[in-house]
Amino acid sequence: MSREFSVAVVGATGAVGRQIIKLIEERNFPVGDMKLLASERSEGKKVEFAGKRLIVEKLDENSFQGIQIAFFCAGGRLSEEYAPIAAQAGAVCVDKSSVFRMDPDIPLVIPEVNPEALGEFKNTGIVASPNCSTTPMVLALAPMHKQVRVRRVVVSTYQSVSGAGAPAMEELARQTTAIFNGKSYENKVFNHQIAFNCIPHIDQFMANSYTREEMKMVHETRKIMNEPNMLISPTAVRVPVFSCHCESVNVEFEGKMTPDMARDILSNAPGVAVVDDPINNKYPMNITATDSDETFVGRIRVDETVENGLNFWCVTDNLRKGAATNALQIAELLVEKHL
Amino acid sequence: MSREFSVAVVGATGAVGRQIIKLIEERNFPVGDMKLLASERSEGKKVEFAGKRLIVEKLDENSFQGIQIAFFCAGGRLSEEYAPIAAQAGAVCVDKSSVFRMDPDIPLVIPEVNPEALGEFKNTGIVASPNCSTTPMVLALAPMHKQVRVRRVVVSTYQSVSGAGAPAMEELARQTTAIFNGKSYENKVFNHQIAFNCIPHIDQFMANSYTREEMKMVHETRKIMNEPNMLISPTAVRVPVFSCHCESVNVEFEGKMTPDMARDILSNAPGVAVVDDPINNKYPMNITATDSDETFVGRIRVDETVENGLNFWCVTDNLRKGAATNALQIAELLVEKHL
């Protein structure tokens, strides 16, 4: 007899929450009771799940009684307040926010890369899922790094607006339409116009002039790959696309890594799909990865300017593998191995 | 008494041609006769210039009689065929195409960077203007390189569709509108959908798996900066914006170059404007540079992963300084110093 789990989704009406609900159904996650939670603003909204319309409840201290697995995708403030309460009530929390990721007691997990870290969830009852700009790069780097160590990475991102949530997607759509109609549309989510504009600023600026988004790529990658000194030089940029994050990645290895070796390793790596046939115009793009769970890698080529250098380009659906899919895979692994 | 010059613009109805005509008027270039030329397809079209409507004539072998300065911005094939004919007829040709750029007898000029090369126009009567992805990076690198040598550059571009001409701009507009209306719009200019999609492919692929666009950035930069061995590792990407090319640039210098030194040098560099106040959300974007002639530089910060490393972000209106403005500045310098 298969077991079923009581599940809660915190932030059920957000861009990532909606994806998690969709994926729980798509991937036949063994869910028994399903509870949708959100802040007061979304209380009473209805969300489709498995042919039923569930009503979103207001999150409070008593929301987690009887819950076994709680997905947190409502932003850092709510995670910080309620994940410890949920854990205390006996739920395992899979958290999509950044607040717990660098906590040494809390595992930060990409199931294809560091499943062994997951057991540490017992420390606190919380598992963190990485930032959507970290996951694609790590999925591509980790299998190569296992064969030949990575020395240094220079990465520039091309990130979609869905990473900033559903209101950001609406802002891109409305602002684009307004421009075509000769009207203006005031930006509320972004600091500047996003329609037909690239913004080299995601999350807050830090004292070192990097953004928090950029530093997440550094610190999270090091933690997941268990390489506290890996050299990573990031630039994170928002571009006017709805879905998927693209990344232009320059890697220096400590030994020989040819494009053929890389393609061979990545073709056999879990969660990675190689699309690399430029002569036939095949390389990954946003339209390649949208609604998929893989990280697509292409444009793999020698960087002649450094010893053992490679350039590549990778694309991931940031709402799926960049967020919801990874969280759900963490839950699947918990169910399979630990609960 | 001020001199006036007979000018021809080849490709007068294209995206760059229109900009050149606009700039000749804006910048009071000393034009006497003005002849607009194009292929048969555009013959008879009318173009506004200085309050008059000029009729576009069909380009042929006799088009250049009496012309002193000819701007070529109609693509490589027409430049290759007609620039030598125009030069033979006595015109100095300023060519925006790529066909002559790497010819050792022909100067490739950014007036702020290597004006001294311009005199070589006497060899053939032709001066080449660089690719729109080369110019911004070189404008930022050259003044720093004069103080502290650049060792290696890793650059990823975010290039607008206007670099692919007026039909590409129409394709982005129509395809975006079609998507909002739930319709499809077949791509003709690009190999793939450009609306809400990033395409890591500009110009043809070469044997080394880089695109021609990427290799232009390598070879042209070396020629303009007179550094035949400079190490440059490029990735060129088309993003769904109408105007301006953005570039994420990682530089390794041979000696110390702090962000403050860089800001100081760039603030005093001709053709460059520093916009670098991240705490107040100030950094260059497409909307910063559109319709301007400067290259805007910001996000200047230390790259801690390498000795003497810097990251920066630059943005240029690819139709203006990336194309038309640079061509016109070449002509201005010719008029001032050589004709």
C-alpha cells in the first residue's frame, strides 16, 4: 500500500507556488491532504488542483497541525517566521526563499548534485532549495567538476521576469502593450522600465558593489558543490522575457576538458540535456526550456584565451527546475529515503 | 568660407542609412549635394533630409561621379562591389560593412581610439567602421589599456534586433503583438522566434564553433587597439530589445586597476559616459543609451577571482555610435584633417 502525505503549499497563488501545485499533480506526488496557504491578501482565492477547486487559507501559527511536508514559496519574510513553526509542528519544510540557504545547519540541495546532504534536514526540519540563477550553472558544472576540477567561472545571466514573481510578468506584458499603443506604464515591480530594456540589477546591492543575486551564485554554488573556495565572478541581468534564465558561462578547468569530453559528460548527467548542433541552428533558448525540467546546455566550445578553458550557454525554466521542480524533487527524495 | 562636400549614402532606406541621414543634419555636417542610393528594391522611395524630400536612386557604376564622400551601409555584398568603384571615381568611402575591416591596407577606425590610422585611407580610398559589438567594448577598454595593459577579456553581449536591420525591428514588433493576440508570426529575419526569447547566435557559425559576430569582436578589437595578441573570449547573444547593445565585460589587467581608477579614466575618456551609482539604482541600460552617441559604462567592480580583475557593464546605441555616428565621425575627421 502506498503512503500518502499531508502537504501544505505556502504562497499558493504566487508564480512558484502555482508551479508546485501543477507539478504535484503532474508528477503524481503521493499527496493525501492538500492545504493551500497564503498571506491575508490571497485568502479565499480558489486554485485548481486534481480536478477540485481548493480555497486558499490564511497562513497562521496553527496552519501546520498534521502537515508532513510544507513547501515555502512566499518570500523570505514568511519563510523566516513560519518555517520554524511548521518544523516545530512536525512538518519537513522545503524552502524556496534565500533566508536559510547559507545556514550551516540547513542543507541546500539540488537532488542530482548533492543528494547526500539531504539527511541533514533532521537538524532543523528545514531543507533549502537554491536560487534560480544558481541551479542551472551548478547542474552543468558539477558533473564536469567530478571529472576535472573547475578552477574559475565567469558567468553573465539573462534572467526572465518570472523570477520576480507573477506581478513582474504582468508588468512586462502591460508595459510592452502600453509602448505599442504609445502609452506609458509606470513600473512598480522593477526599478526601471523592463519592456525592451535590460536591467543589470537583481535584488539589492551589497557593500562590494555586487548584487545579492550575484553573491547568491557565488555562495550557494560553493555550498552545493562543497568547494568553499571555488572562484566565481558573476553578473546578473534581467532581460525582457517571461520565462527561463539563460547563462553565458566561461570556465577554466584545472586539467584538460575538451568540448567533446564536456558534451559526453553532460549527455550522461542527470537533469541536463545537451542541445549543441550550431551548424543546424540548434542551441538552447528560452523557447527550448520553457515548461521543461532539464537544464539545456549548448554552444560548448574551446576558450583559447586560457589553458583548459571552455565557454558554454545554458538555459533553464526558472519556475520549474530553477524553483518548483527542484523543491518537489527534494520532497520526492525525502519521501523515498527519509520519511 | 566653409567648404561643402558632395555626399552619397548607399543603403539610404536601411536602419543605419536612415540614422546617417539624420545625423548629417543633426551634426551640421558640411554637405553640399546629397545623393541617396539603394538597391533597385528601394528605388523611388522618398526620404526626408533638411526639410526636403529626396528621392532614392538606384545604385549603379555611374552613381559616384562627383561624389567626395560615400557612406556605405547596405551590407557587405554591395560594399564589396561598389566601394572600389566609388573610390576609383574619387570618393572617400566610409564603409559600415565587415568586408574590408580586416584588410591590412584599409584602416579600421574609432575616432576616439585610433584617429592616427585614418591617414591610411589614401591606400585604397576606403575606411572601415567597426562592428556594433566591437565599438562599445573598445571605447571602454582603450583608455584603461593606455594606463594599465589589458591581459584578457571575457565578454557576453546582449544585442538589440536593430543590429539586424529595419526588417528585424519589424519582426520583433509584429511577433510580440502576435503572441499577445494568441497568434503566431513566422520568423523571416531570425532563425528562431525573437519575441521574449534570447538567441545565442548572431551571423554565421565558423569552424571553431564561434560565430562570425564573436570573432569580429576578437579580430577588430585587436586591430583597432593595435594589440595583435590581446586575449578576448566572446559570446554574442541577440535579446528581444529594439535598440542598444549591452555588454557584460570581465577584464584582467597586467597591473593594478581599481574601480576608482577605472571610473576616473573613463570619466575623462572621449565618447564614454560613466553611470555608476548602484545604490541610487543608476547604471546604464538600453533606455539610458538610446539616441545618444556615448558608450555608457557602469557596474564597475573588483573581480576578486583573479589578480587585477574588474567587471563592468556597458551600453551603446548600436545604430548611432555602434554604426552611424562612428561613420559620420570618421567623415568629420577626414574633412577636418585630410580632405
